[in-house]
Amino acid sequence: MTLNHAPVVRLGLAATLLFFHLAGRPVLAADNTAPTSAPATAPALSVRAAAREAKRLAKSARTHFDAVTQALPPKYVLEIEPAKAVEGTLMQKITAPNATVDEWVLVAAEPTDLPGQRHVEWSMDPTARPTHERGDAQRPILLARVPVKGTDDDRHEITLHLTYRTELMSRHLKPLDPDAKEIAIDPPGKAERTAALAASDCIDFRTPEFQAWLDREKLRPNPDETEMDFAARAFLWVRDSCKYEYTAVMDRSATHVCSSRTSDCGGLCALFVATLRASGIPARRLVGRWASSAKPGEKVGDVNYYQQHVKAEFFAAGIGWVPADPASAVLWDKSTDALTYFGQDPGDFITFHLDGDFLIDTIYFGKQTVQYLQGAAFWVRGMGSVDGYSVETQWEVKDQRK
């Protein structure tokens, strides 16, 4: 083990890390994020060649969609209306009874205004300051450094309160009235578009295995197929071909999920998003929690559940960011067209952040990757042992509309 890295032990559902500094070397006590990259099985040259070909195919598909969009005006419109104003508070009490902590380092997501939410505000106790991750996307995060010089209790436990306030928006995709006045939809900015088309460890659509799967399942654009048509076809493939399963340790990478056809909301969204990005359609995961309080005793499998979820959205020219929820479709949609969760969002979800794989400056342990920030990521510096640590969690949502 080097001084700046530690082996990964994974457990739990919320994106929470606990590092401990002992005798000059960090020991990773717990990390519940899941591995995101499938083992490489192809020679390095073929991987590079596949990546180059994937870029060419995505560019070709994008050219195709641009041409179709010019020839065929949008057939749909997104109706966007205020749904409700909410305040969601996450409480995490971290207890390490065998540790003597000198400093806690806490990192949380800083949510932003998005098509599905606006007027976002946040507060955090202990006090945090806004900063950015170290990855290319430079997504905003909240950082709190909490030195400890108190009683014995203060040296082995800390309680975090993180509150997000926002107005949620409903979005419903509907056929466009031929007589309706055309609405100008601004395309994503350069940085936003680049992030929504990028490959990553989880959205690994440039691997030879994923490209072969796209060809095998005929998930390439057909002649005269619009972005909306192709996205619906990709969505239905996930709904019809995959099953939902959550385990404490799982590979959510698109390459793995396209083969296993089994994953949780994060993995099913990764597969859907990767399929669209492979054809040049901007798409992204929405990571957060349902806008409803956690129910006492509720579990997913044998893990306590606090309303965590992952959705998706993609950008269609002339229409905007279209919502999609592949996991809910897999679990619940028994309708004839199976599109109940495609283009339909009642405004019942708080997005903490976009996509995953944050690169965090941990202050004492170098840069570390955190898959999701649905809860606080935390590291500690001190003496003793973190054996027997625990995290108590609560998620409470209040309706703020008068």
C-alpha cells in the first residue's frame, strides 16, 4: 500500500467514504460505491482502435440526426410547469467509537438549477464552502473541514445536516399541435454538451464489447429515425430486456450491464445514457433522492433505503432535455406502449448532481474517486481504529408551497 492510496472495501447504498489516518498511512475503512469498469479482455491496440471507431460512428450518427432534424421538424413538445416547492434535509450521524479524531473532512454535492428544478438553495451544518471537484467536468461540491478539540464524544462522532430547497418542475412530452407556434429551444452550451457526450469508467460506450453489443442488438440509428425515435427504441430495449437487482457490491458500467442485463437504477441509467452518447445524443444521469421522506424500516434487499434514485435525461433538438426513468420502467411499467416513464416527469425528484465518478481532493489522502454523492463523503484524520463505525441516516422532505 502506498501513502496516498488504499484498497477498496465496498458496502452500503449512499455514496459515502470513510478514510482513516494512522501512523502516517491512510487506511480505507469503508466505501459503498461500486466498481464501474469491466475487466479489459481485448488487447490494448484493439481497444484504442475500437475507441477511434466509436468516435467516428458517434460523429456519423450526429450528422445523420442533424440532417433528419432539418428535414423533419419536431413532432413533440415538452410541457414544463411548476410542480411543488420542497425542502429536503439529509441527516447523517457518523460514529467511530474506537477512533480519536483530530479532523473530519466532509464532501457533499452542491445541486444546481436544471430543467427539472429551479431556484435551488442549500445549507449545511457543519459549515461548508462551495468548491469544485478535480475532474474534467469541474462539478460544484461542498467541502467542510471540521477540526476537533472537544470532549470524548466529539472525538469519535459527528452529525451532518444537509438541506436542499428547490422548486420542482413537471415535464411531459406531448405531440406538437400542428397549429401551435414554434418555440425556440436553445441547445446546450459547449461545456454542457461536452460533458453529456463524454465517455467515462461507467459510461464506457467506446469499449469493443459495448460497440459489438450495439451492432448485435441493432442499436444504431435507422434511416430517417429522429433522436426521439432512437431514444425511445433504446429505452424500450432496456425496459424489455433487463431486470432490476440491487446488491451492496455491483459493477454498474454500461459494458457490464449490456452483457448481464441486470442492474439497479444507476446501472440501467448508465446503459441507456451510454447507448445515446454512442450515437452522438447528449444524455446524462440525474443522481439524487425522491422528494418524499424516508419510510422507517424500508429496505432494498437487505440494505436500508433512504429514497436514493438515479434517473436520466437526453437532449433532443427543438424539444429540450427529455426525462427518462429506465429503472422505474423495468420495475413498474405494464402499459401497452411501455413508455409511461419516457418523457414524463411529475416533478417528484431532487437531483443532487449530474452523472458520477467525482474526483475529490481529500486534503490528506490525495485525489480519490467517489461514484455518487447522494450522501456525504467523509474522511478523518486521527488516532485509533475505525473498526465498528456506524452511520445513522435520516431523509425528511417538507412541502414548502403555501
